[in-house]
Amino acid sequence: MIDDPFAGAHITVVSKLTAAIHRQLGDDWATTFGYVSEEYELWKAHGRMPREAWFEYADEHDLL
């Protein structure tokens, strides 16, 4: 399982692998990690607030 702590989601490896094989897209994995990286940068830029506060803030400001 991949924890995406900045978007409040957990992504299972099985679901991503199944989707990648089904679609035959090698970039499916890269896209997931790219999004996590972007979300991490947003979280840092907004002060690295606690997770629950970040979810509320990001939701209120349409950041995710």
C-alpha cells in the first residue's frame, strides 16, 4: 500500500499493478508517484501543517 499522506489517500499496490497490466501502461506507476511528489511540495509550501489540518485547508482552497 502506498500512503499518500498529503492527499488523504491510500493506494494499493495491487490496484495500481492490475490497472497498469490491464491498460498496459508503464507510466501508471510514474503518474501516481508524480502526484504524491506534487502534493508533498504543496504541503511543504503551506507550512507542513498536521495531516488533518492540511486536508481541511487543502479542501477549502481547492489544492488537491
